[in-house]
Amino acid sequence: MVQLHELYKEIRKTLAASSAEHAAREAALLLAHALKIEQSQLHLNPEAPVSPAQVRRAREWVKRRVTGEPVQYIIGHQEFWSLDFQVEPGVLIPRPESEFLVEAALALAPQRVVEVGTGSGAIAVALAVHAPQSRVWATDISRAALRIARVNCCRHKVADRVFFYHGHLLEPLVGLGLEGRVDVMISNPPYVRSQDLGALPCEVRDYEPRQALDGGADGLFFYRQLAKHHAWLRTHGKLLLEVGHNQVWPVSELLAENGWALERIIKDYRGVERTIVASVRRT
């Protein structure tokens, strides 16, 4: 019977041969989830036997990864803001750089938050978990994404303070009495230029939902739409936006043209200007 350390070495070698950038880390992650064990067991109990059924499942998962399928879709999970979120095909995988949106929002101690384009619900749920005084209204055009968002909301026990609505941008929230009362409006909208979608890494281009990536001809379509919605924020309310590489200034100029005052630009872990904090310019 195959031992745990032997299977791990096999998987790591296979992933390395397929040019996986983080073969050792991915091998440990895939194997632990395939065998339903903690990753620590790979080191604490390396000679443990692995059943034929477990070996088959692990090897099948590795085949899927070698074809380019994201690890997160294979195992069905992604960590975000130290919380575990369910993800699956059809839902954008939460990225570490989006954690800066959460950090900026938490610093404002908001009571009413609106998130546009919630996807898996990672940002909305993380805010609700770490800001117990807050209530979050989140929208998305994808019913598949909202289904997963609700699962994640219930998993982290914030369903009494996070509310999901299906529809385009802020349209589903009209009539709820939120206009002029929102402390923070937050969004990580699609921002990849349509002509650049084909150049994305295959695990993004071929697997993640196009509608969560495509920002139109210049990547700014959704920012133009969001810039029109001053009326939702209360006095001193803030708009928090994630932007793509080299987009911070085009988006900032667009906001300025629509009556917003740029307050802060936040760099991500790689030093890329990633998050914009703005407020309505008062005259």
C-alpha cells in the first residue's frame, strides 16, 4: 500500500513537471483535502498508509490541476481575511489584494455598507464578521455567485446582518430606504479590458467567470457606472474601489469628473496601487 510521503512526492513531482509555480504548496493542499486530513499530518505521520480509493481521488485531482483548473475549484475552498470560503466554478476566486478593501472599510467602523458585485460574498462576510456593528447589503448579477455567497454567509453566522440581492449594480437596492444613509460603498468590479482577456493565465481565462472579469473596452465600464451613485452615501460616507494594474489614475480622474474627491490610494502586497478611497466632493 502507498504511504503518505510517497504519494506526496509523486504529486509534487507531477505538478513541478507541469510548471506549477508553487508545486510543493499545491501538492500539500490537494493531498490534504483529497484525504480529508490536516496538512500537518503530511509531516507528523508520513508513513501512514493511503487506501487505493484515496490514491485514485488524489491522482484525479492532480490531473485536473495539470490541465490548468484552479486549486480552489478542485478543493472547493479559498481562505480570505483568515476565514474559509466555499468557491466553485462560476464564482470568482477571492484574491489576497481584495483584503485591502476590507481593511480600509473596517478602519471606518461603518454601520451601513453596500457592496456592488459580491461574488462569493467574501468581502461582505469578512466585514460583517469583524465589524459586528455593521449591516451589509450586497448585490450581484450572477445567481450562481449569490447562491455561494449565501452559503458562506450562513457558514460564518452573519446571515442576520448580510443581505444579498440579485441584479445590476445598485438597482436591486432601490426602494429599501438606503439612499443617503450608507457609510461605505465598496466594490471590486470587473476591470480587465475585453481585448486583454485572452492574455490572462489559462487558470483564470479558461475557468473563472468572464462576466466577473470583463470591464469593457478600456476596463473602466463599471467604474463609470459606480461614479454616478453619490446619492447613496451619507455625509462623510466613503467609496472604496479595487482597481487593476495601472488603473488608479484613470479611475481617479473619472471619479473627479463625477464629483468625487480622492482621499487615499492603498498599495497591495506587491506594491501595486490597488485600492481607492474617495468621498463626495462638497461645494
